[in-house]
Amino acid sequence: MKSEDLIESLWDHLVAHPDGTTKPEMAAALSVSKRKISDVIKTFRVYFGDDTINLVSVPQGFGESHLYRLVGTTDEAREWVSMSWKHVEARLVTVIAVVRAFVNGSDGRTIDGRLARVWLRHFTRALEDIEDLQPAGPSQMTLNEAELG
């Protein structure tokens, strides 16, 4: 099945299950593997990224599958957005560490070295801006001053 067909089939499945569905249920409905359904979900989210529709997932309990459902308002997505921000921030911290290692091991005169420094500057600035918006001060996830160099 082509990517567009998978997205359309996932849409149909999600609309038919307004109270939610799990990855194993989606994979079975689309006749794809659990790994492939993860790719379809990512593509689905990118496809609808500029829309008000969101595919949210919330944990159902320890060891249980997340429940996925379509939502059309930020209120409906609030729990998922909160979890997603924490996940994004954790990834940003990891990306900064990886880019910093590349900066430290590269020549700043080369294109790759200069690109790494640009990425590091922008990622670090994004993390600083995020910290400024934290209501209770800096997040536990963020880099400390020594790590920011």
C-alpha cells in the first residue's frame, strides 16, 4: 500500500474509533507490522501538522499500549501536549550534547565545522528560551552552565 493510502486508511480507522485505538489495533486494521504503523503515525502527524487536527496518544497504564485518538482542539490535546513538550525538551538536550561533541572534534573553518557551530548556537538558544518560559524556573532536563560552556 502506498503512503497516501496508508494515511487515508489510518484516518478512516481513527474516525471509526472516536474513543481511541491502540497501535496493535491500528496495525491489524491496516495489515502492517507494529514497526510500520509507527512510521505511518509519524507521517500522519507530519501530514496534519499545519491543521488543527491532532493525533494524540496517552498511556493507559504501566505496560499497556497507548490509546490514540483524533482531537480537534488544544483542550482535548492538553495532556498529550504536556507529555510531548517534555519529550521534545529531552531530545533537544541530547541533540545539543551530540552537536557539542562534533563541534569539539571538528575544524571550525570547514563547512561541516561551521554548520555544527551554527546548529549548536541555535539549539542552545532554543533551550535557553524554553528555560525562560518555565513557570518554576529551569527544567531538570536542561543543561547546566558548565555543560553550555
